Amino acid sequence: MSIRPEIGVTVSARSGWRMFPLIALNVWLAGGRARRWQAGRTADMGAVDGVIIGGGDDISPDLYGGRIVTSARLDPARDALERGVVLDAFAQGRPVLGICRGSQMLNVALGGTLHQDAYATYEASDHKRTILPRKVVHLEQGTRLARLAGIAPMKVNALHSQAVDRLGAGLCVAARDQGGMVQAVERVEEPFALGVQWHPEHLFYARRQMGIFRALVAAASACRAKAAQLPGVDAAAP
């Protein structure tokens, strides 16, 4: 059995080939090992200790009663996979990290809604589209994100067009930008669940961003240790 906790990572069928290796690198640097999941492949929750819902693709408004915009790129099969993964993870006590789209899926899976055209709603938000850390977000005091990354404003990248509208059950806002747009959400109770609107995997050189992956891996390690102590239950194997 690997001493590294296993992390299931959902990715786009279109862009997963280039997104997964970078996320896997971050997971490895944080002490874990990543497994690639995408629509059409088996996502075995029993084989992992934690989950990352990756970025890419828009979420269909069919999942939350919204209206589609013409620029949306949808993947219904991925929507179904990831919604099921989030709910299964919570049911089995697995920690979850949502990245960009993944943050939005975390919210939708728990009954929340999205702004389809976020910057049309938040006109005061700084509309930067870049993988470089040029957008400033403000962390909410008392949140898990603030405890692991500090309360100082954080510079992040921004590649999204959608954003959280109404919060899903059991979630709270962990960060906003200067225009008020939600930039991070988190679960108020265990198991660990954090969703960030940006792409921390591109910022692995930044201590605060790596702290996000380390927090997930630490929660996954605790999940594995707890499972190993239960009679008749084996920890996830490679």
C-alpha cells in the first residue's frame, strides 16, 4: 500500500491531457498521488482518500434551473460524473477540493446556483483573464481558507466566466474579489471541502497556493488513517 494518500482528479475529456499532469504534480509535491478520472472511465471512490474536481468546461444550467448563454461549452457527461463524485465523497467522508469549475460544481451539487455571465453581474469586478497572479481576492476572516493561507489579500489568476450565485447547503463564502464576486467557498462542517475560483495548480511556486493542496492531502491522510482503524475496512490501495 502506498504511503501517499490517493487523490481522484476529475478532468475534461477535451483538455484533461494537459490539465491532469500539472494537478498531479501539485498533488505529488503536497505528499499525495493523483488518479485521473473523466467521463467514460470508472470513478471508484473506494480506491481514493480524497477528490479534486478540476477546471475546464461550463456547467450546464440544467443542473440548477438557469438559462444557457451562447458562449457556454458544455459536457453533460462530465456534469453527471462530477455531481455524483461530490455527493459520494461527502457520503463517504472524503475531502474535496474544487478548482474553478470544480468550485462551481461543489456549489451546484449541494443545491446552489451560478451566474452564467459573472462579469455582466459584477461589473465592478476586475475582469482579468490570465494564468498569472494578477487578480486580487480578499479572504473572509474565520474561514478554513484564511487559516491555511492567511488573511492578507491574495493575488491569483483568473480564467472563469461563471461564478457562484446562491450558496449550496452547508457552504459559506471564503473569498471575494473587490467587486463582490465569490472567489472561494468552503463547507462549514467536516469532511473538508474547499472550492477556489482560480487555478492554484499554475501557481505551485507560491507558498499560499501550495498550502491549498497540502490541506487537501492532509485531510485525505486523516481519512485514510481513520479508515484503517475501522474493523474490516482497508485503506485505499494503489
